[in-house]
Amino acid sequence: MPTQLWTQDMTTVSPDIVAASRGDSDPSSRNDQWLLAERIAASRSFGRSKLLREFLFHLCSRHTEGRTSELTERQIGIHVFGRLEGYDSSDDNIVRNYARRLRKRVEEYFATEGTHEELGLDIPRGSYIPVFYARLPKETMREETRPVEVSSGPFIESIEVQGCSPSPSPREAIPCEHASSKEPVRHKRIHLWVIASCSLLAVAALATCELPKMRRADLASAAQANLSSALWSQLFQRDRDTFIVAADAGLVIMEGLSGRSISLDEYSSGRYRSAASFNSKLSNDELEELGTRRYTSIVDLELVFRLSRLKEANPEHVLLRYSRDLHLDNLRSGNAILLGSADSNPWASLFEQQLNFRFSFDPKKRGAPVIINQRPLAGEQPIYRNDYDGPWHKTYGTISWLPNLDGTGHVLLIAGIDMAGTQAAGSFVLSPSLMNPVLDRATAPDGTIRSFEILIESNNVAANASRPHAVIERMGR
């Protein structure tokens, strides 16, 4: 009799499944396992997610090579997700997040395209070692789950209720001598019907007057919701990942110490963390420490929270990234929401050449941040800057809607001259009543939303924005 192994939850696991998880099956079964992994990765369940495919192949290759001891969270983070040696996996949960998504995608495959598969694949929770197992044929599963039929034969027909006699005929039930006693009841019913009819007529008259008003209000509300929902539906799609990228506040501190901006090339390669790149009194160790910390503003955290709770946002496809952890491929194949200008989120510089409103520094104001209006129209200013001398301290932000790098998805940029400016831009884009007029003008006849830019103005009150409003719009063709 084959030995049974017991797991912690006291369920039995067959020896061949344990052998499969160790990678010690014969070469032909290993080939079948790899072919299954390739079919899963090529399925619609995986969509365009390159990282999910690489994650699956990494797990299966280590499994088939008998190197399952390398399938730890830290090693996966280094080899699949490009993390540096010695990174802290307790602070960076990218492997755990992708593992949850991978398990769901594998389950989706076997529930849809892979129902015919004889070999199954599972990645147990709490482990990154894949388990291959033999699946039951569909016919067997149908037989095992066939419902029990209940016969409706003579037994049910013979059931009688004791003490019940056949129903009397109408004449037996209502003798003639009792007919006169029913007259008061009949008159009472007539009165009730008259009252009920009058009430119905009154309700109908009221509805005739009020329903058109209610219908117009409902239609207006639905139209507003549809415009706003169209924007988020194009940004949060079922078959494409959407990256929400928070700004790097630590980078702004380092730029302030050095007196210069950090390019995307320096940022993505990590070279900006060396002392040779800075003209500051900080040591190399101090710069390295500052460059590895993950600082972001409370405004960005609030925006991330509100964006992730939109009804159009699919939790399985919404991925939060710190600016330092983003990859170029994410902006090619996926949708993205970039928070902050190029100085706090260098990835925004990839889209600057398409923008009319660009962030810069004012040499006359000790390097104060400003927004340059590249092509000002009549009545517009060429430069928009914070009004520190005015009673309300005006501040500015921008909202930009552009195609992603491959032109197959969308990128939404939300930025401000300061935290209040970013807050104003975020509040504006999340308010349907404020965004609807813009979206109405930006929506093409086929329902797609053309590229647009909005310059937002607000009052900066103790680093918080008051109600924002649009100053200038630019619409793409």
C-alpha cells in the first residue's frame, strides 16, 4: 500500500505529487510540465503581462532543474524583478503581490482555456514551488457531481392528509339562507375599492407631473457619470496592468543638496546615489542611505488611496509602484498614472516633449519651480508661478492625458508646483463635476478620449489646496 504523506492541515498528499514538487520526475514528464507552463503563459488569462510570464517560467525552470531551494522570495525578487542583492523583502512586497496574481491567472486558465488539460499546475499558498498533478477527466467529474434524482412515483401520489374531506360544492358551501348576511360586507368592499381607486388616481397625477423632472435629473446625473467613467474605464482595463507610480520625495531632497536635476538615465541606473554626482558636503554613505529610503508625500498617498478605490479599478490589474521600482517596459505595455513632475518622478520626462505645460525653475526667484506655457495664446501668460506675495498664495498644477510609449494604452500625469498644486490637480481629476466639461470636449465621435492637458489653479492655504479650477485647456487632434 503506498505511503501517504500528511500536511499541516492533516490532508493527504500522494507521493507522486510530492515527487513532482521536488522536480525528481522522469524527463518525459518534465517536458510535459514545461509545455503546460508555455500554454498557460500564452493564454488569454495572462494578457500582456510580461512579468507574470517571466515569473511562471522562472518557477517552472527551477523546479524542472531540481533547484527548488532557490525559490525564495528574496531570490525571486533579484532574478525576476531586478531587485538588488541584499534588498529588504519585508519592505518590498512585489514578489508576494505577483504571486497572488499568478495563482489567480493559473486558476482562470484551468477554468476556461485549460479545461481539457490532463496535467494540472498549482502554486500552493506560502510557497513558490510549483506542484504538477494529474487532473480528473471531465466525464469523471461530471459523474461525481451528478445530482441525485428524486422519484415522484406512487409513494408521493398516495400521501393523504388525515381529517380532510373533499371540498363541498359552491351550493353546499354557501347556503341560500345566509346570503342576506353577506350584503354589509359587499358594501364595505365597494367603499374600499372607491378609496383605493381615488388614491391610485392621485398618485398617477403626481407621477405625471414629477416623473419628467426626475427623469431629466437622472439622465443628467447618468451622463456625468458616464463621461467620468469612460476616462477611468480606458485607464483601468481588464486585460492590461495599470501602474500607479508615487513620486520620490527623497530625490527632491538630493536635488536640493546638489543644486541640479537628476536625469532619468542616472535615476534608473542608480548612479545618482554616488558622491561623485553631487556637489554637496554629504558623504558617500549618507547619500547612499538617503537614496535607498522610500519617501513620498501625504498628498501622493491620498491620491493613491482614492484612485485605487474607483469602481473601475480592478484590484488584480492595479499595481502600486514607487518611482524607483518602475521599469521602462511598464510604460510601453501597460497603462500608468504618474504622480509628480520630472524632478520628483523622472519617468514623467519621457512624455515632456508632447506637453505644452512643462515644469522648470525660475532663475530670478532662486530656482523657484514654475510652469512654462510653451505656446501661449491670447490672454495667456507664458509662465505660471506661485504667488507668494498675494493674500491667497496661488499655486498651480497640471493634468495630462497621453498615449503610452507604444501607443497601445494610456498615461495620466498629475503634478504640481508644490504639494498643494499636486493636491489641486488630483482633486480636479477625481471630481466628475469639474472634469465633465473637459471630457465632453475631449471625447471623439467614436467615444475615445483624445489627448488633453489642463492647467489647474488653486489657493495654497497652509500647504493645502482650496477648490481648484481650470485656467487653460489644450486638446489633441
